[in-house]
Amino acid sequence: MVTKKKGGFSSSIGFVLSAAGSAVGVGNIWRFPYLAAQDGGGLFLLVYLGLVLTFGFTLLATDIALGRRTGKNALNAFGSLHPKWGFLGKMTFLVPAIIMTYYSVIGGWITRYMVVYLTGQGKAAAQDGYFTSFITSKAAPVMFMLLFLAVTAFIVYSGVEEGIERFSKLVMPGLIFLIIGIAAFSLTLRHTDASGKVRTGLMGLAVYLVPDLTGLTFSRFLKILLDAMSQLFFSLSVSMGIMITYGSYVKKDVNLNRSISQIELFDTGVALLAGMMIIPAVYVFSGTEGMAQGPSLMFVSLPKVFDAMGGVGTVVGIAFFLMVAVAALTSCVSVMETLVANCMELFHAPRKKTSLVIGILSAVSAVLICLGYNVLYFELPLPNGQTGQLLDVMDYVSNSFLLPLICLLTCIFVGWVIKPDWIAEEMETGGYTFRRKKIYAVIIRYIAPVVMTVIFLQSTGCLR
């Protein structure tokens, strides 16, 4: 039985842009480039593209079809199909709840850098220790986090069609133009270092696109595969209830096959362009050493690159951090919307009241995360071999522990409990053809559970 929703997307393009806005976030523009840089450039790209066309479509179709057919959000969708599997909905609800504690903190960091470049202080951001000094201060991170969170809450407060859909239609085309423009500019760069060696953007593009098979072993290939698979979770917003929630807002006359393919194309295209935008620029001014900076690439390495560009670097810095801020905002909106939608069903409360409550709770938890770099600072060894502070711990629990576990259980649920034909029927609603029906069934029943088990064991330290 389908539950009538209080709001929904007015059109197929509204759904695609909103879902793509959720998928296109910091994971695409920040995480994808540094993973590509450290995992063999084109080799990582080939593995990732293969996973997008198989696993990506499978996981995305599962979440969206579950949402549309049940008409419920993630918290209740699984239990409505099989009472004994209601626990999976509760686990899924935990992911956005945990992510919301720190995503607005990262959004605040990005907002700070955007303001810095807008006010002509880009040179200061390029100095050693600037980023560390900012995040360890007690007031500034909280202030910028609250600003970012207030905008997020206002969009969710405004509703699905008037808030999320309208915002996505407005900003997503602009986001794409910014990414294409900066990527094209990166390819024109040229720099001669102190030793007289010349590096160009096109040389950096080759480093990004050409597969590096040097020293390739099975264990290294497995690491690349696991990195690409974990990036898929970040990139497509699957197994965290977001796409189930968005699916529940989709009208029955929408062709899910086409819409899902468009979301995949949109999301993957942005990720590829992000790599083309960042890696050549970093290579030109910092060489391969600069590309090895990992997670600090965006906040430490890129400001140095913009500074090395001279006057034009300020303009590029403004465009870049404006673009990243928009991408982070669209993703944070989707995370908060999932929490609001679930709580509306759970407590039978109106959207505006629920949005305000979730916004306040998110602010309180985000303040604690901000304090994790000063007052509440600690270092904790994590099962995946890393050492983390409070934000890292929350990120590990949500993305490295819960996501692969939820995905594994979802594959078992769909593949062996309700069966793949249940999803296929929804994909074919309206007389449309589900062309990847057979490959979907094979992946969801056999391949995905094995891969998810390996990823879960690896992320929990059981498989090294």
C-alpha cells in the first residue's frame, strides 16, 4: 500500500536534479580527485566507471524503487515489506543522523574559505598552518558552521517542491558551468619550477587519465577496488536512506530507468570533471608530491596553487570555493531532508516544526564536533588502522562501518527475501522496459553481497 505524501517532485527533471544534487557533493569534488591521484590515475577511473555501471546502478535502483513503491521513507520502508526486517530501516536512519553531526562543520570550513577569497585574503589561506589554526580556534568554526546550517535548514523548511526542487533547479546548472570553466582553465596552466622543469596542465591531465600500472599487485588492485567502491557510497548517496526518501516523492509516471541513468551520468561526469579541474592544477605548481596530500588537498594544497597563479588565482579561488560550497549545500540539504521526512512520519509532525527541531539538534551536535579540535580534542585508534578525532570517529562509524553493513543487508533483503523481481516490477511501472533486469538480479543476489562482505571486513580491520 502506498502512503500519500504531503509533498513531491513536480517533474522528472526536478527529481533528477535534486537527486544529483544530493549525489554531487564534497565527495565528488574533494574525495574523488585525491583518490584518483593516489590510486594510479586512469586505473582508478577505469575501475570506478566499471563499478558505476554495475554496482552503482544496482544500489541506486534498489533505493529509489523501494522508496517509490512503498511510498515511505527509509525508517519505515523495510518494515512495511517484512516486519522482521524493520531493524534495517532503523539502521539506515542512523547514517544521516550521524552524518548530520559533522557535515555542516565541513560546510562551515568551506564557507570560511569562500569568504576568505571573496574578501581578497587568499594569500593568507595559502600560508602554512592556516587551516589548522582555523579549525582549532573556538569561535570561528562554530560561526561559519551555523551560517551554513541555517541556509540548509531554511531550504528543507521550505518543503520538497518549493525548497529542495526549486533550489536544485537554480544551482545545479550553475555548478556544472563553474566546474567546466575551472577544468578548462586548469588545462591552460604552465609553470617552470626552480630547477627549470616545465609542467603544463595537459601533462597533469595525462597523469590523471593514463592508467599507472607501475608495481601493480593483487593487493594494490584490491585496495584500488575498495577505494573505488567506498567512493561509490559517498558519490551516489546510496544505502543511507536519502535515495529511498527521494524515491518516495517520485510520481508513478516517471521513467525510473532513464532518471537513474541521468543521475549516474550527472554524478560521474561531475566527479571526472572535478579530477580534471584539480589534479592538473596541483600537478603544474606542486608536481606529483602535491597530488599526494590526500584529504588535505582542498584546504591546504589548493590555496597554495591559487596563490602561485598570481592575481588570477583569487578569481579562480572564489569560483572554486563558491562551487564547492554549493555542492556541499545540496548534499547537506538531502541529509537533513531525510531526517526531517523520517521524523515527520515517526512523530506525525508538520514539516516546519520538524525542520526547526532537527535544525536545533543538528546545531548542538555540530558545535560539539567543532570543539573536538580544541576543548574536546582526543586521538583514538580506529579499526581501519587510522587515528581520528571526534569528527573522524563519527565519519568512520557512519561511512566505514554502517554503510557497507547496511548495503550488505539490503542486498540480502532484496535478493533473497522480497526477490529482485519486486524491484524490476517497479522499474517497469508505466510500461517502461528494465533493460538491465538480468544483470541487476545477478549483482544484487550474488556479487554485491560478496563484495560488501569484503569491504566490511576490511573497514573493520578484520581483513588487512
